[in-house]
Amino acid sequence: MVIESINISAGARLRAYKRLKDVAFPTPLQYSPHLSERYACNVYLKREDLQVVRSYKIRGAYNKISSLSSEELAKGVVCASAGNHAQGFALSCAILKVNGTVYMPATTTKQKTDQVKMFGREYVQIELIGDTFDDAYHEAVKDSKQNGKAFIHPFDDIKTIEGQGTVGHEIYQDSPEKPFDYLFIPVGGGGLSAGVGSYFKEVSPSTKLIGLEPEGAPAMKTSIENGTNTELETIDKFVDGAAVKKVGDITFEICKEVLDEVSLIPEGKICSTILQLYNEAAIVVEPAGALSIAALDFYKKQIEGKTICCIVSGGNNDITRMAEITERSLLYERLRHYFIVRFPQRAGALREFLTDVLGPNDDIFFFEYKKKTSRNAGPAVIGIELKTPEDYDPLIERMKANSIRYEYLNGNDDLFEYLV
């Protein structure tokens, strides 16, 4: 399959834009003074986190459902999602007065199911099935086939892609400086990058299109490098809005042609960016929504003096995740470190560690110790937070100078996962 054989015409995108103009309102294209100063360029943010369902997903879902025939709508629609697509699907059903069913894993948080209920009202039924997204997906497909319901795919559908592409239309129309030199686009299943990318390749071919995936879920990058759509065996699901094992077949065919490159962003850097956006600009984003801004550090030299746009794809961040986000950020920035320290089981051993090993700005934030009988030494798990990354080497030097027996845990995935 080649891109020319995929029917995403300029006319179809324009029809999608007109269809959506009273449903998905045009989100702001905001100039960011903080980011512009930091990277010595002009940075604009496309604020899809301010969309009615706090993500761009309403665009694709509504465009797909509203394109169905009256006979198809009468049978109802179905989707599988534990996130933003479910909310966009639910609101679309309510607006169009179409009965819809959302299949979600039984592990889905109450906050997410409540959001879907709020947007879908009496038109949407939620079915909690299995423990994983795959369980919910297979049940949704089964319902679709057995009952003749249209399955509304979150990304691998031409109408969905056309709807997501309206983000690109708005960016181009609202841009105060044409053309943008760089456009940074989050990539999950590929619907947004395929829609926006194909639009920009037509209207602004000189713009560099950079797709961004979380480091723990490089499905698009792997597929492009392999030359075929490749399913990953395992992924890190932390960036849930952009972590998929396999991208869409249609989106892959488009993205391999329109994206200039795909870069991988560490999850810890994404977490640091979430905190930075909140502290500096009072912007609340979900992990996937921070991808495009988190990438800027890795493109600092290329974008200097340029005009760039970052798509902030969503803001559905569960407040209960903030502790983990903070932890991952501090670990990535090399400010938090975990050790197993084997203390001599004698009076004063811990006091000596505090006075002789810890630096003046070092802080113990985690400590767990259990005295072992009939042993010369007892292990303690200690978490130490530093003021700067440069404080780490002196800490290790002092531990060695004081003959402290220790094991560093940050690189031990099994032990570390248990702690964090």
C-alpha cells in the first residue's frame, strides 16, 4: 500500500472541518514566552488539551460516526477504549443521539468511567471486560460483528484520520508566521500524525514533521525502520495515551511517507515536562500531551532561531498519578537514588552515616530497616534525594571512604519496581 492509494483528499478534510466546526471548537494556537526564551526560537502551542473533552479525540470520533448512514446509526455504534477516545466517542453519541457501547478493561479507574458517563449521558453504555485493553478490544469487535454495529476505531480508519487532520488545518490557518519550520506531533496509534502530517505535506512541504513516541513504546519508529507494521512484544504503558503495541495499518502507510523522522522520548523527561508546564504556565497535561514539548531539549540546536509548533494533544491527567509523575521526574533528573545499605548492628552506626556520609543538602526521603538477630550487619533500604545531580559522585565517594557496604537499586528493575 502506498500513500497515493489512501483516499484522504483535500476536499474530504475540508468537509471534516466543516462538519466539526460546531462540535470540536477551534483550540488556541498560543505563543509560549517561557519556551521561546529557553530554546531561543518562536514556540507555539496547539492547545488541544483545552478541547471540550480535553483532547483532540472528539474530532476523529465525531467525523467517523457522523459519516455513517441512518441505517448504520440505527444499529448503534461500539468502541474499545480506556481513555480519550472513549470520551470523544461518548460525546459524539450524545450529540448525534446515537446509542453506543464502550468496552473498557475492568481495571479502568472510576474517574475515567465517570467522565465517559458524563459525556455520553443516556446514550452510552459502559461494559467493563477483562484486565487489559486487548480483552476489551476483542469483546468490542465481537459485539460489532454479531450485532451489526459500526466499530469506531480510535485511529486506524480514514474518517477518523480525516477528523484528526483538522488539527493541522487550524494550525496552518492560525499561524502568524508561515511556514512553520518544525511541527512536533505526538504518536500513539498514528491517527493524529497521519491526519496532520498528510495535510501539512500538501500545504507546507518545507515544514519538518517530527513524530514523537514514548521510549517504552516505539511502535511507529520500529515499524518504519523494519519497513512493515510491527507489533511490539512488550511496552511501558505509563504514557497511556501514546503507548500501543502496534500502530494502525493505514496510519503506518501514511506516516512512513509524511513524517520526516520519529524520535523517542524518555518517560522520565515527559514527567519533568508535565511538572514544568504546571509550575511555569499553569498548564495541566497528560503524559502523551507533554510529548511534543518534552522533545524540545533533544532538538535544541536544530530549532534555534526557528518557528515551531508543538501539539499539546490532551489534558486528561488523573491527579492520583502525580506522585508517580514526580518520582519518575526526580529519577530521570538524577536527583533521587535508592540503596540497600548494610549497617553494622551496633549503637551509633546510623548516626555516623548521617554525619559522615550525607552531604549538607542531601535528604533521606525513604528509610526501611529491620534488625536481624544473631547477625553482624542489618540491611536498610534508603532513598536519598539530592539538590543537584552533581552531588551524586561526592555521595558515593563518602560512602566508599567510610567503608559503607551498599547496593545501588536504581538500575535493578525487579527490586526497584517493587519500591517505586
